[in-house]
Amino acid sequence: MQRKIIIDTDPGQDDAVAILLALASPDELDVLGITAVAGNVPLALTQKNARIVCELAGRPDVPVFAGCDRPLKRALVTAEHVHGKTGLDGPVLPDPLMPLQDAHAVEFLIQTLRREPAESVTLCPLGPLTNIATAMQAAPEIVPRIAQIVLMGGAYFEVGNITPAAEFNIHVDPEAAEIVFGSGVPLTVMPLDVTHKALVTQARNAAFRGLGTRVGVAVAEMTDFFERFDKAKYGSDGAPLHDPCVTAFLLRPDLFSGRHVNVEIETEGRFTAGMTVADWWGVTGRAPNAMFMGDLDADGFFALLTERLGRL
Ligand code: RIB
Ligand code: CA
């Protein structure tokens, strides 16, 4: 049974791997489209990178749309220090030949959710939530039509990766995150608490490269580049594959564990803007609104990822 999904993304090497995993799994996932948002790098690059990745997967048929080029209210913060100036540093990949769709990503989100049967489409945001929040504000009637949102963002026990308190995707657009987390749509959240356990060790990187395919080698080169920031900052044993946790959850939810809790977004804090305030111990009495993941079977995750990448 195929699940219809829309991937909203700011590629980003880890976004690229998440997209590849989805496109390598056509029996389970029907990618209706990919919507690009400004985040890791500006929109002109994220929409180009999304098309590069589709062509790397041999899927120039997947419609790619450009969305919002800045957060709802704040100035854009980018992460070239992590992803490189192109956003996809590491492999040398050709410029895309496939066209960018003319429609704005927000229009595509609204029209698709209006057209598809209610509660048949899952949204998979991998970057700042600007496109999703903008669509919800422009067309509130689509909100109950969303089956669920499975997103990468936030942190609780792991604290922030861009500020002491905030994870990047939420930090870039806290107001958008506040709208999405308050929407009432069933949410599954992949915070740093779980993604920092999905590390591309040397052995795992060698398994990607050992596929001997264009995709396998490209992913090995992406993660070789992408690991620098986390190894320098955290002393990690490799690159954390943040965004592929979203796609892997859709394929194998049993690989993940977490807790259904209340999560609020700090939008006012002088030092804490973008913090995901997860009520892990249920002290606030506020209604739970998110399945907040905390752990994964890392070996199972990488076995799934490597096997599926080998299919492209
Ligand atoms: O904090 C990690 C998140 O920020 C990932 O989605 C990564 O791609 C960047 O967008
Ligand atoms: Ca991302």
C-alpha cells in the first residue's frame, strides 16, 4: 500500500539522503512532489539541489517547486558552515536539466491537499517550516485534510545545534513552527535527541561507498563532507543523518521509539527563540501534540538505508 507524501526540504546533504531513500522506495512511498524552502542555503540553491538529487536518483519526473525564500517574520539564517557554499558540497554533481515547476510551492501544497482524498497525504518537512505554515495560514481548510506531518526538527535532552537552546530548522522560523505545532495535525517529530544517534561511522560510510554505484559513492562523499561540523563541535563518530530519520520512519516505524508529549515553541526568548519545549515528564498539563522521538535502532536504520540506496 503506497503512502502519498510531499517532501518539503532545504537540501542540504542530509536532506539529499532522505530524498534518495524515499525515491528508492516506490512500493511504499508515492512522492507527489518536492517543495523547496530557504534554510541551509538560500532558496535559489535549495530548489536547484532538490532537482540535482532527483536526477541523481534517476527521477527527473518528480515535480520540484520553489517556495518561501525567507522566514515568516525573521531574517533568513543559513548554514553554509555546515553544508558548504552550494549546500551539497562533497560530490561533483551536474547542474540539473529537469525544469523547476512554475507554481509556487505553497500553491502546490494547497492544491494537492484540496485535490487528494482527505487524510491521504503525509507532509515530510526536512527544513524550516515556512512553506507549511504559509499554506496553513493561506488555506486553513487544508489543515484537517493532512494525514500527518513527520518532520525533522527540535531538540530537548540534546539541546540546540545552532544556538545553545535551538535546533536549526526551528531556530530559522520559530513563528512557522509555532503554527505547525499548534495546528492539531498528528505530528511525529525527529529531534536531535534521535538524529544524533544516526551517525555515519567510517564503517557505515564504507558500506555506502562499497555499493559501487553513482548514488552510493555520492552519498559517501556527501557524508564525508557533512561530518566536519559535528565531528569538530561534538567529537561525533560521523555525520548525523538528521533528515533520513523522517523517511526511515515512514518505511520502518519500528526502528524508532519516543513519547507522545506536549511540545511548545519558544518565539519570544531573547536567548531561547526556536527552542522546542517538550513536556517530557508531563508537568504542565498541556495536551500532548507530538510523538517526540528519542531513540532508534541505528544498525537497523543503516541496514535499511544502505539496502535501499543500492536499488538506485
Ligand atoms: O538541525 C538539522 C537540520 O537542519 C537538518 O534538517 C539539516 O538539513 C538542517 O536543515
Ligand atoms: Ca534539512
